[in-house]
Amino acid sequence: MGILLDTFSEKIPLLTHSEKHVLYYIEHHWEASKTMPLTQMAEENNVSTTTVIRLCHKLGMDGFSELKYFLKNHQAAELPGDLDPIERYKKDVQISLSQLRADDLQSIAHSIDRANRIVILSVGLTKMIGEYVSKRLMQVNLSTTYIYESHMIDLISNWISKDDLVIFISSSGETETLLKACDKLDHLNIKTVAMTNNPDSRLFKTCQQGVSAPVEKVSYEGYDVSNRSSLVMLADLTFEYYLKFMVGKG
């Protein structure tokens, strides 16, 4: 999946066939799309300018100018042709582990123990990681709910309990659906935890607790190939610290 498709993955089901066609075109013609006028974008895709504008609105943007601003400011650095992916992964893991603190994982383990229910939220490419965390916690008979559908995440503030713990999983930490939910829960004083690849993200800063495994943001031929396996590493470490906490408690 490419950078644009990854960022707006939860919006794609809402798009019409013509709108998806424009989105895919932009993903594969990133550099040209940065400076392309609205009329030319419509002509290249054999659609009306209204279709392009409607796509922008469905992505949560005010118009085509904001989309071009996104393209200019959110493109990942290109992967150097001479950099071996294995070496990059080694670097990512080493940096991530060096920045993790046992105190943070122990604190999250304590919050998991105190919660009546753990609610896990993740969308897009991190959905499978959210399911993985949920099943891990179910192994030790914890009450766990896993949600990945945007419309259900939007409604979380209607049914969440003050004794619940909400874990957000997001590689970028900038997914709008999760940010909106986190902001609502913050106002309700619900305990929240972030697992991200970006310690400078809004999600990481908004949640009350968090762990992050920073990775190099890279793309190749327009496709985001940034390391997400580090999120599984965070999940495994969180689970192990919870087990150690329970053993120490007993």
C-alpha cells in the first residue's frame, strides 16, 4: 500500500469508483500531482473537477489546495538504492530498543491490571496488530475488545466506561479517526495508551501513557515500506511486562 492509501485507508470504502481512480492516480504520480492544476488533474483522469473536489472533501480536506499541500509535506524520503533493507531493519530495532524505558512498560502493565476491560483501536495496516494484541491479552483471560471500523471508533465515547483502558495502535500516530477518538476520551478522563512508531506524533502526546519504536520513514517507487514489525515488538514487550507484573504481584 502506498503513502496516500495508507494514510487515508479508513476513507477508501467511502469513495466512488471515479474518486478511487483519482486517488490511485495521485499515489502513482506523486511528483507530478504536487504541481498539477485542478483542471489538468481532472483531464488526466477523465473526470470532472467536481469529482476531484469531492474526493478531497471525503478525505477530510477543504479542497484541492490542501491535498497538494499534503503531497508536498507528507511524502516519505525515498529509500536509497544502495541501502540494504536488512541493515535498515537492524538500525530501526537498535534505535527503538535504546529508547524504550522499562518504567513505561511497567506503568502500562499496571494500568492493564487495574482495567475492567481493555479496548484496542487500530485501523488500516495496523488492524492485524490490534487483533494480535487483543488475542495475546485474551490468553490470560483479560476482558478485551478489538475495534477497527471507523464508524464504531467514532462512537466509542458513547459506551466507554471510566474503568476501561483504551490502547491505540498507529504507526504514524497521525490517523485522524484515532486522534478524534483520543481527544474525546481525554475529555472524559478515560485511561489511554499509545503504541506508535512516532514519539513526536499527536497521538503519542495526547494519550496518558505510551510506548514508541521510532523507525525510519521510507518509500520505494511510491509505496510506503516503513518498518511496522516494530509495533509487534512493542505488543510482545507489553504482554511480557504484564506477565512479570502479575508474577511479582502474586
